[in-house]
Amino acid sequence: MASFFRGKQAGMQNDLSANILPGLFSPDERSRYGIGSQISCVAYEPVQSLMAVGTNGGEIHVFGQARVHKFFKPSQSRGGRGISDLQFCANRLISLDSLNEVAIWDLDTGLSLATFPAPGLVARMLTDPMLDWCFLGLQTGEVYAYDLDRERLSQFRLPNFWTARDPRARAVTLVSLQMHPRDVGKLLIAYSHGAVVYSFKQNQPTAYYEYEVPPGAPGGSHQAIDTLRKPKLTHALWHPTGTFIVTVHDDASLAFWDTSKDGRLVMARTLSDFGVDQPKSRPEEPRPKHPYTQVAWCCKQNPEDSGLLVAGGQALNESSAGLKFIELGVTPNYATSSWQILADYLRGKQNMTLETPIGTEVSDFLLIPRASPHFAGAQDPIAVLSLLSSGEIITMSFPSGYPISPTNQLHPSLSFLHPLATKVATSTLARDRWLGMIENRPAGELILKGGAEGALPRRRFEGRSIIQVAHADSTVRIWDVGHGDEIENSAQLQVDVARAVNRYENVVISAMSMSAESQEFAVGTSKGELVLYRWGANKFYGQAANQDLPSNPGGLSDIRGRSEPNLKSGLQPLSLYEMAQGPISAVKVSDVGFVAVGSENGFLSILDLRGPSVMFQSSISDLTKPEKKTSFLKNRSSGSANKDWPVVIEFAVLTLDDDKFSSICCFIGTQLGKVITLRILPSGSTFKAEPAGVSHLDDQVISICPIVADTGKPAAATGHAVAGLREGRHVNGLLVVVTQSEIRIFKPASAKGASKSFSDCLCSAAAVTEFELHGMALVGVFGDRTTRAFSLPGLKEIGNAALPMLDGRRISNSLVTEDGEVICWTGPAELAVLQVWGTGKELENTADKLINPDLAIPPRPTISNVQWLSGTQYISPADLDLLIGGAGRPPSKRMLDASAAMENSARAGPSSPSQEGWGDYLTRQLNERTEKLNIMNDSLDNVATSSQNWADGATKFVNKQKRNMLLGSITGKFS
């Protein structure tokens, strides 16, 4: 009965929600965008062109091209553990969590293949793309090997070699592990006190490296100069060819060591000083420096041409922030170069700074190699991704250091932290309109090119939910969040608000609105500026137009010259409205050329984009003044009212009160619960706006939904609806207004209508939604982390569902779309998209494919001729399997696949196939590998003999040439 009376009070004859049963309101979580917690580690796979991200919350995400994405859920027993490290290894993903558990993940299914607890506290994890072993360096200094192929811990174990060398050393911990870039038989183990090179073939350390700073030498920090110092080691890396080793120390020293001759210290330096291990005659002032957080020895396509990329190491009082790149150039010919030439080489050709935002600190970085996964992932990098201490990420070209926008380069989820997303808004655009909105700007080489999107249903004739995401750097990115269907246009649009206002500091975006039909976009800032954009070609493409314009408070300025020079077509800046009345609190772009904007100082303006011009300006207090015939109590109450300002604005076409015609209307909802109606009418060749009435509600307006009374469809001010006004068409419309504590349905401008109050909690977001083939209902998000649906016009609760993923601190930023989608924040940088008319499904992983089986990992680089001549014993990955796993280790899956391929090719070949079976083949392979390892000592003796004979012959030849030269010069004088 209450529903019947509410329908009569509201003026609605039809029950718009009659076919919606309570069981149909069961939200499905369709997708999530962003990262749920702070990023802790990042990994990149250049062969498949994939990027993996681990977080402190235990989440793992893998991203590919466009919208390719897969997430990995740890088991419930592992929930709450942060991810410490991620590494790709032969189309698998290896993760290490904060409780020292290692997991192997299948990249295509998103499932865990195996997990095992490490035998201690893991300091470093090491994998190699061509090896089936995961080396775990424990904090105690021990090293274990886990068999990734057989998914079990092997018997291989290395002790703490440094404590064995120096039993008096205390608190010796392991800090890093790295395989030799060319020789898989050598492992560089870095301890806090020094570095060790371990040989798998000899099963013992072959070299020790300990950095000492004698008295009188400044060292890296110029502190305690009069004493002998042994700075603690933090990182150790191979030169890309294995010629040198660099040890990185906590006093900001970089110590470069020879590895081929006598293992001497070739050069000790910092980012700016050289020879810091040599005593100086004049002591210098102490210069403490930031610790090194990450160091990479990267190279070009030619591994001999290399350089060091460093995060940290700057003086504490140094203002410049960013990464430092020390370009070393091509390595001198080692066999013929003196120690001085090698030391001069390590001084570097030049130093470059890859600048990061002011006030930020790089906690880690990841190089993006062009193609090769070898050389520690640092060969021929095209970009570097930096992880900031704030949790944000930035990408820069390498080595130039130019910022790379994540727009259409990275998945939208990664852009939420590039930099941090601050505000979102949404609009519903027609499918054909959105398909035509693809901006044209040079993008450079793509960072992520791997993966393939899974098949999704196609819903061609549905409006697209287009989200606008504002970021901390004053950029706005616009893209399709999808409906759980195929996203035909997955491209992103971008606008630079700072460039449009010609101010690059303190540009905070406070409001956004996008037109559904006219391809216009408006952005308001906290300084009271409104920037208008319109889709089109850039007339100033490739030009550096003059951006300085005189200030124009209260007026419109033409800012088309402030378009981005590299944007050929897209959303171009059109006009700047300097409202100058406090932060912009609300903005709405209509589909018929009007823009309404409100500010926190309580002012409202309406712009006509046909000029453009300002067609209406007023304060909220003037629009809501009480009439003269009011009681004493009402006058007193009004006079003591607080300041009011617009918070919600909508345009519609409908008939007001007792009008005999329909008109374009603008509805303004305020902070104190007033709904102001303005009627927009033609005035000659222009338009004018005039007040039509005010409705008073209890508290802050959350949403205003103009609907057609008979159908519940939106009574939007579209081009078609406005064209019907010339024909005298009437639109019998109503307003559904939701405040924090009530719903009211009434005929504007001032009718009372029907209402329903919320007694238990406050409403944060609401909208009238359409449930296809069923009807219309009002859906809201409430402060108790629930979503509810109410019938129209009866306002009876249809259903109630919990939103456990919702971040309670950001409930007020939730959104509800007219398609029945709830977009809510689950954390500082993650959004959840739910469809309320569903079946209660939880978030499912995508059907995207990450691995392309046709892409093969390139062979691992091998030792050079010089290294071979100097006596280096080459060990293949298969030999290493035998050394670590032993002769009893079953053949690896790689070997089984290889033997199967050989059998298939032999059967298909024209010649008679071999009678050798796969078992005989594997036995022969094991025997051959064992025999090769056994004869290596004899081979080494032969190599040494041959080398000595060659050296003796070369010495005799040089002496003969010297003698001939001397005799020739003497005989020449007598001739």
C-alpha cells in the first residue's frame, strides 16, 4: 500500500520495477583495475614481452599487450604474505614471499604448480632462463639449489665460504648472487664482508675479493680517514663479458676487480670521485652519501660496450634526484691493455642523470631489454621502470631519460600508480561514438607486446562505460572499463591539464565531466579553473605555440595554442574559464553545447560553447533566497544558514510544474540539500537561463536523475530531445533525487513528491539503473559497505548485498552507472567493477593466454676465445644439471621434449629412422656428458701446453724483429 501511495505522490502511474525479483539483485565482480597494495617487486620477460608485479599484500599480476592480464592468488594459508621477489624462468614465474616460501606458477592457468618452504631466511633468489635450478642464498651465507623441473630440493649445498676463509669474521651475511654472464660454471656470491667466485666444476671458490680503505684514503664517504676501514658490501655484479667484477659498498664506493689475471683492485671510485682507496695528502670534509639501492651493469647489443646504472649514491645535501648512468664505453683489449688503461676505462666516458620527480626516491628499478633475457636482463635496454619509495612507478627511455607516458604503453592497472590516481568519473558513450575516439600521437616502441586476450562475448549495441581517471601529475586518462565483454577499442586517451592552464605546480583536479554525444570534456581544478576540451585535429601539431596569455578572471580564454605538439588528433584544449571563486566542486557537460560549473565559494556559471561565452552567473545564496512572505522563524533560520555550494549538476529536457511546454533544464544539487532548477530558453540568436524554483531536502545531495515518468528512461538533454522541442513535443519528466539520508521523487521545480528515509546509514552514491528486459530501479552504495536496490516509484527495498572489498575510507568516491555497474575503491590505487544484476559470482581470472610457444629462448652466451685460451673450462647447462643433480637425476622435461622431437623428425625423414629409443638416447647422453667432464682436465693440460708453446714462439718472433730493426737502422747509416 505504501508503494501505491508513493506512486500517486510522485505522479507515476506505472510500476517500473514490477518484473525485478529480489533474487535478481546479486552483484557479480567483473573486473578490477589498479594494484591493491604497494608494489614490492617487478620482473620483465623480454622473449614473451610480459611484466610481473608483486605487492606487499601478496598479490601477483602479470601484464601483456593492451588489456592482457592475469592475476595469481596465493592460497588462504599464505594470505597476508608480501611478495619479496619475482623472476621469470623458462615460461614459468617463480615467486618468493616474505615468509620464505617459494612458489612456481603456471603463466597460462594462473595456478600454482608447486610450493616449498626454504630451509632458512632467504636473502637472494637466483634463476636463469636456460637452467632448471633456483638458487636460494640464505642470510646465513649458505646456498641451496631447488630443482624446478622435478619440483624438489636437491642435495646441492654451499657453505658460507667467507667464514671458512676468516673464522674470526662476525655477522657475515649473504647479500647477492649472480651467475657469470657467459660461463654457467661460475657463481658470484657476495657476502657483507666480501665477494667470492665459486666454480661448479672445481667445487670450490676460485677467488676472493675484499675491499679495504687504508688510513689516509678518503673512501666513499670521507669519514674516519685515519683508520683502516672495511666498508660492508651491498651488491656485487659481473661485467657483461665477465672481465671485471664490481662490488658496491655502504660508504658509496664502487670497487672494480680483475677476474682474469691476479684478481687485483683496478679502480675504486664513487659517482664523482676516483681513486678513493688511495691516501691523499689533504684530508677532506666528511661527505655522507645515500646508500645504493640498486645497481645494474648493462650493455648494448655488443656486450663489450657497457655502463653502470645506479640508484642512490648521491651526497645527502645534493638536490638532484634520479638515476645515474656511468657510460664506460667499449672495453679495451684486455690482453694488450695495461692496468692504467683499464683503470682509465673504468673512470667512464660520461655521467648522465635520468631525472625523477622532485622529492622522490628510487627504491628499485627494472631495465626493459629489447629482446635478450641474458646478461642479467640488462642487454640492450630500451627503457627503465623505476619504483619509488612512495609506491608509485615511472618509466623513462634509456639512456636518454625522457619520461615515457604509460598511456597505451602499459596496462591501465599499472597507470593507476604512474603516478597515483586521485579521482575518477564515468560517462556512458554510444559504442559507435567511442570506436571513433582513437587519438593519434607517436608512441615509440611498445614495452609490452606479449600475450593474447581471451575470447569474450560481444555486446555491440550497448553503451560503453568510459572512465576518466585523474592522476597526481595533473594528467587525465580516459578508457573503457568494459562490461565483461570484448573491448573493441582498448586504447586510452590522455589530456594534460597542467599544460592547458600553463602552470605546472599545485595543479589538483577536483571535478571532471564528459559529454555522451558531443565529444567534449571539462576538467575543474582546486584553483578555480575550468578547462574545456573538444575532439578534433591539432592545428598546432609539431609547433611550439606561444602559451602565455593575459589573465582573464571571470572570462573565457582561447587556449587552442596550448595543445600538445605531438598530439595530431584527439581531445584538444579549447577554452579556459577562470572562475576564481574557490575550488571547482561540480561540473557537467551537456550533449547540447552547455556546460555548468559550481565552486566551493558558492557560485554557479553556465557556459554556452557555441561562442563560447558565459551565459549565466549567480551565487547559490541569490538563487535560494526565501520569498518575502515568510514567517519570522523561517527568516531567522535562513539567515543563520551555513555557506552552500553546488555538488551535483544535471541537464534534462522535461516539463516543469504547470508549464504548457517542455524546455531545457539545469538542476543543481547543493551541499545543504537544496535542488535548484534553471530553465534555459532561446533569446534571439543565443540562450538565457532563468530560475524556475527550489526544492529543499534534508542534507547533501548525492545524485539527481531526471527520468521520463512513464518509462523511467533518462530524460537527458540530447540533440534528439532538443530537436523535438521545436515540434512542441512534451516530456513528462520527474526527478529522482538522492541525498545522504533520503530518496525523493518529485516533479520539478518545487513539488513535494514521495520520499523514503534511510535510518541506519548514509548513502554515498546512487543512480537510476536499467535492468535489461526487466525494468528500472534505483541502486545505491551505503556507508555500511553494502549496495541496495529500490523499486520505482514505490521505493521498496528490492535487495541488499555486501561489498566486502570496498575501502571504507573511500566510500564517498564510489560511482553507480545507469547500466547497473558499481565502481568502488578497494584500496589507495585499485577499483572494483561490479554488475549488480548478476548471480553473485566472485572475481574470476581472465582467459588471456600469456605464453606463445613459438617463441624460443635464445641460447645462453658462451665464453670468449680469450677466456677459453686462458684455461676457462666451458660447462653447458646440461653439464651443470649433472654437477648439481648428480648422475641419478632423471632426465629433465626439456630433454624429454628434445628427444621426442628428434624421434618425430627421424620418423618423418626420408632416410631410415634410427633404431635407438628415447631411453637409449638419454643413457648415451648422460654417458657422453660424464665422459666430457672427465676428460676436461686432460684438455686443460693440452690447452696450457699449446698456450705456452704459442707464447714462446711469439717471444722469439718479437726478439727477432727487434734484432732485424736494429741491424737495419745501423746498415742504413752506412749505405
